Amino acid sequence: MQRDRLVTWLDDFLKIHDYPDLALNGLQVEGKETIERIGVAVDAAQATFDDAVAAGVDLLIVHHGLFWGQPLALRGHVKKRIQTLFDAGIGLYAAHLPLDAHPEVGNNAVLARELGMVDLEPFGSYKGVKIGFKGRFPAGTTLHDVADRLGQLTGMQSLVHQGGGDLIGRGGIVSGAAAWTLVEADEEGLDVFITGEPKHEVFHEAFERRINVVYAGHYDTETFGVKALAARLEAEFGLPWTFFDRPTGL
């Protein structure tokens, strides 16, 4: 498949220009003109680049790319990263907030559906746009049920701050590092807020606001989107794909 056709499709499908993102979304490194195999990963890092080279992929799609609104000197480990891609002819495509917010393949929508949530609506404001989802859990769902299911999905034990009751009716999800969004969750009357990474200064907020918060890992909550996107590309274009799993434990 032609690289430029695939990139145009990704840009349009993910609506990469609709988000006020610090990250540079879209094609960050231009590789081969023809794409026959893709790889996906959460992070643009030397480890995932080495994985991509070993797997023989032509394009690597990541959630966390290389460029975050600051000038980046191509020296040291950064030069090595770029050189690895250049030498192998591998392109790099990044989708940050667009892959959090997407209603079909986004981290939050996919995770919500995996948790059995229904009646999903956009949730979690960031600079005027919603990047997460909220919805309703099946009747009788408990906080333990939610944490247990998250453990099954991620393979890791979640950190649970039980500020509210045990029965869970409605919840909200914003993957990654969105601990302060618990304020919005509380104001909307949700029973549980799920995110990835905890923050020390938010600890007492959950208990004083009497809302449950579950921290399921920054990395672990953001594996869903890249895999769902890869599956969508395979269905759309017949492109085989590989997920490169490089967990951070955070």
C-alpha cells in the first residue's frame, strides 16, 4: 500500500487536526513509500524501534511520539533513535489525543467497552475538547468487579482509592495521566473514575469528595488504542501487524 495514501487515511480517520495537543500528531518520520507490514507500540523509544527493525515492519504507529512542542536536537540517544529508523527505512506515525478520544479505536472507548460499560458519552475535558468517555455499568457492578476486570485486561493489579460506595452505577475513563479529572467525574456525579497514573496531590481529593478512583497504569491503559487501530487497518487494507509490548510498570 502507498504510504501517502495510508497516512492520509489515518489523518482523516483519527481527525488529528481537531485536538489542541502538545504532541505532534501524524507522520513524524518518513520511511518507505510502500507499506506492507505495520507495527504498533505505546512509546517511541529505542526498544520499540529495535523491535520494529527485527520484525521487518515498514511503518511504526505509536501513541507517544518523539516530538512534544519543544525543539529536539538530533544528538546522543535521539540521534540513535532517528538513525535506527532511517537505516531501516521505517516510518513513524504518532497519534496522542486523537487516539485517546476516538469513539471506535480510542484507548478510552475500547477500555470502556471491555469493562462492559454502555450508553457511552464523551467525557474528560482538555482545552475545550473531550478526550475520554463516561457510561453506565451493568446493574450490581461493584468496585471490586471493576478492579478485577481491569486486572484481567492489563495483567496488572490496579491501585484503588475507595472514596465512595462499593456499588458502581456510572463511571468515567481517561487513560494515561489524568488524575485531576476526578474533579470533573465528581461534579458529574460518577461513582468511579478510571485513569492510568496516580498523583500524590490528588490522593485526599478522592476521599474528601467521596468518589472511587482506580489507577490502572499509564502504559497499561494506553495499549488498547494502538492495537484497535492496527486491527482496523488490517480489516480495511489487509495489512498484517505486530504489537511491540514494552511495559514501563507506570
